[in-house]
Amino acid sequence: MRNFHIIVLLFSISACLVTNNHQHKERKVVLSLQNSPCKGNCHVYKITFYSDGVGLFNYIKNTKKSKEYFKYSTSDLDKIILYSKEIKFSEIGNKYFNRGLQDLQVKTIVINGESVKYNENPSLDLRELYNKISIILPAQYKHLYH
């Protein structure tokens, strides 16, 4: 009977570990960047970075219309997240967004649910964040990312 209790205890502990491991590996959106349409010939797309190291480049307009998955380094994404905390990304809001400027393309960056939308000249910190995101993109998308 004592062996039975030990086996049940071991099984319970291993079941908890498997459940916790599964929750940790759950795929979620960590970062996304979207370019909106403009009155000219702007590339319109959305890039999504998932927690598992897979990204999705979704072509929307003025490019070939498709969705393409790519791999990226999660450690590079972690550096971007850390930089976003350093510049207080969550406090920027729409500080550099002007509704009256309708011909300019609007860029929206979302990091862990916090969003920044801009169409005017952003701060140097926000431009640096944008550049850091471009670094982890595969080469075939960099010409669209401007």
C-alpha cells in the first residue's frame, strides 16, 4: 500500500510539471508592427512576433498578397522588450499621432498589449525601437520595412 501512495504522489508531481511546462510554452503575441494605407503607393502590412520564435509577415496592400512565416531569435526579441521598458514605451501612447495628417502612413507598434501609433516625427528612442525591430526581420522583408 505504501508503494501505491508513493507512485500516486510521483504521478501527481509529474502531472503538475507537465501542466506547468505546457503553460510556459503557450504561444502568444509578444510584438506586432503594422503600417496603414496612405493616399500614395505605400506598402501595407502587419508583422507579428510570437513568443515561440515564429513571426508572421502579412502582406495587405501594394505587395504580393500573402502570409509568410519566418523564424527569429527570441533572445533578440527579449532585448527589444527590455529596450521598450527602458524608454517607457507603455507611457508614450499616441503622442506622435496627428489625426489631421491623413496622407501620411500610420505606424502602430504593439508590445505586450501596449500600443503606440504615430505618423509624425517620433522621438529618437521610438525610432531606435523601430530600427531594433527591423534588425530581427529576415532580409527578404527589410526592403518593405521603412
